[in-house]
Amino acid sequence: MAIEVPVEQVLMVAAGLFLLGLLGVLVRRNIIFLLMSLEVMMNAAGLAFIAAGAKWGAPDGQIMFMLILALAAAEVAVALGLVLQISRRFDTLDVDAASELNG
Amino acid sequence: MDLALFWIPAVVALVSTGFVITRKNASHALIYLVVSLLSVAVIFFVLGAPFAAALEVVIYAGAIVVLFLFVVMMLNLGKTSVMRESRWMRPGMWIGPAVLVSILLITMVYVISGMPDASVTRGEVVGPKTVGIQLFQPYLLAVELAGFLLLAALIGAYHLGRRYLEQRREP
């Protein structure tokens, strides 16, 4: 079942989720929490796409959401490999530890 | 009354996301992330996108969060990491980013609520069949590009992970 929801309200919820994710990215120093906040931000973008698709009754919003999903899966796979490397090489999860380009 | 079906999961999503970014223990934050993703899936269902809702549960709350949990377990984060988190996350650090983000939020709410015509979602279900037909006809190129992206990510993740395992075996 589906109900009629004003698009403005859905977009406001999406904006709220996105900005909470942004706040997490700005404040946290642990790289695992940074990645979680990035997931939240991409999820909010997907919510905005779904809302736009539902406004026109078209499947395009869901298709863009699926592409975002593929992007998120690819990003997480590579980023978690990097997390393992950083934790092994610097013995910490602080993103600032990996700030120097050093061969 | 109908709008409650939208706002209840929306509030749950916002509150649990707030918990995700403030927890000190990574596995607790992951559980809150699952709650947030599941409530966003409920919102998708309410908006008439059941296929996207199913994908959200299966891929986001299933696969991606489980990947995070594997890494958190591999890194063996314990009490010391919680103490380190509280050293990194002093209350004063929240002020600047929170002010900036709330400025952005106020601007966005102002812009969104000032949209000229009040528009409402159709309230009709767009099922998997419609999505599939659209996905494999006009969007076929996007699907192939996504396939390339996933292949590149697979090779990258294998490369990074293999070096991790080999170097750990040496000592």
C-alpha cells in the first residue's frame, strides 16, 4: 500500500538525515564512524530520489536508488580494505594518522 | 492520520541516526545504523517503492552492515578503543560543526518549504516489474557502468585485503 505524502516533508526528512551524516563526518575522528556517516548521507540521497520518483509515479527514482546502492557497496568494500591497512600500518583508527603522503 | 505512517518511521530514522554519530562503541553504532536503515525502508514502502524497500533491507541492512561488523570484529576493538573515542570526542568539538550544519538545515527547510506549488506523491505502488522493464531498456548503459564499478571495487578490495593477510603472516 502507498499513501499520499507531501514531497516537501519527505525532502525535509532527507535533508535532516543528510545533515546528521555530515555532522558525523565533521566531528568524528575514527575512520569507521566516518564511513558509517557516509553511508547515512548516501542513504538520504536515495530517499530524495525515491521521493521524486513517487511524486511522478515513475520507476526512475528507484533505478537511481539502485545505482546509489551499487556505489555504496563498492565504496564500502574498498574503504574497509583501507581501514584494515591503516589499522595495521599505524596501529590506530585515527584518520589524521594517514594524513602524510609517504610512499 | 495517514501521514503518521510516514512520520513515525521518519522520526525513528532521525533519532537512531543521531545515536549512530554519537556512540563511542562501534558495534552499538552499527546496531543503531541497522535501525535507521530499516526505518528508511519502511518510508520507501509507504511512498510506494516496495522493490527499493526490499533492496534497502537486503543490501544495506544485510550486506553492507555485516561487512562493517566483520571488520569491527577483525580489528578487535575493546574497552581501550571506547576510552580513546571519549578522548577524541570532547563535548566542545560538537559546537562548531553543529552550528554550521544547523545553518545549512535552516536554509534548506526555508528553500524547500517555499516551493511554489504544493506537490504530493501519487500514492500508487510502482512495482518491480515496471522498474525492471525501465532498468533494462533505457538505463542499460547505467547498469553496465555499475557492473564495471563493482568489478573495479572487487579487484581493489582483493588487492588491499590480500596484502593485509600476507603481511600479518610474516612475523
